[in-house]
Amino acid sequence: MLLPARLALLLALILPVAAARAAEPRPVTLPGPGGLALQALLLTPEGGAPGIPVIALHGCGGLAGRDGKTIRLGARERDWAARLLAAGHPVIFPESFVSRGLGPACGLRDFPAGGEVRGGDALATAAWAQAQPWAAPGGALLLGWSHGGSTVLAAAAAAPPGLIRGGVAFYPGCGPSRRARAEARMPLLLLLGARDDWTPPAACHAWAAMQPAGRVALQDFATAGHGFDAPGETLPRERSLADGRRVTVGPDPAARAVAIPRAMDFLATLSR
């Protein structure tokens, strides 16, 4: 028999997935950088009260459906959308790749929609959201995974005052790009897999050490690799990237059980 605390944790992880099935996103087109028609998916909480928007930034695979044009939410994005909606947050998923006629970015060097470009998309989305009736004033929050986590870092280095409150980046790449190495202008939380062989965490520790004291918090999960917060119980699998690398990707339920509440608590702190 499960202990009450364990049962509560399992319910906290499972129930939002069921709620996500009932929360259908609606497609929107918003003004992106340089006149780009930026496609996005929007979800707003029931009840109508304004909430602090979360700009949720997809990974290198994008959000394209099988036709390569229609955007949709995958299991991880639906899971997170449900949690954020339950906490009162409107959630916007801007799609940087389909909006530019691009396919996935995984393992591609010199991809035309890298972190700096996508950082501009995130800031444009935040500015658009701030003008909507369902958005509370005071700035948006950022949440991103992998390529989208790197986008969080780029946006955090470029955001004008008052537009972004802070954000959470899951297993971002913290490489030597100019924006990713620049100073973060707001609080950030980085959640990293110690066994990540796609975006190894050492670079993020080096980047965080360059930031003002207390600006960036990190947590490593000893057993976790890339994609550890994905729902499900499947074993990690190997994946071949376009640049020839072979990496390991897959959920780590133990890390997920700690990382999700940590991320939600961090976002709640920034929402006060």
C-alpha cells in the first residue's frame, strides 16, 4: 500500500495529464521580430481572472505535426500546460521553426533559428501577451526545454526592464554563443541531468558562475540524462543527431518527481 505522501506525489504528477486532455490550445498568430507572423498555441485558465503569462519554449524538434506545418502540443507540453493552467497562468507556446518554414533543429550547426533568434521570439511573445486582457501586469515568465532552455538564457540576457520576471530552463545548452554567455537580467533556475550527454551540465555551471551572486540557481539530478522530465516510464534510448553524435534521451521518474515541484515553486515565487 502506498504511503499517503507518496500517493499525494503520484497524484500531483498524474492528475495534470488528465486535465491537459481537456484543455485544448487555440492557434494564434502574433507579431514576431522583423515583421514575422509568429505562430503560437495559447491556453488560458478558466474563470477569466488575469494571470501571469508563461512563455513556454519548445525543444529542437519544434511543435510541427506530421504535415510539418500544423503545430500541436506533445505529451510533455500538455502535461506542463495543465500544471500551469491549474496555477492560474495563461500559457503561450510560440513555434519558432514552422513560423519560418523550417524543420527540426536537432544536431544542425548554424541553424537559422538559434537561441538569439528565438530569444527575440520569446520577448515578442511576452510583449504581445502583456497587452492581452487575460494577462496580469508586471511581466511574463519563461519556461524552456533543451533548445528552448537555451532560448530562456538568450531572452534573459536581452529582455528590457519589466518584460520578463524570470524563468526556468530544463537541460539547456550553455555554449559559447554571445547571448548565452551574457549576464542574465532576472532570476533563473536551471534543472540539469548529471548524465546528460547531449547538453552536458558542466557548461551551465561555468555560465552560472559568471552571473551576479544569487541570480542563477542550479540543481543537478544524479541519475538523469536529457529529457528527464518527460512523462512516462520508458527507458532512456539512444538517438542519432544530424551532426553524427549519438546521445541518450528519456525520462527519469525520480528526477521528474523532484524537478517539477521545484520548477513550479520557483515560478510561484516569481509570481508574487
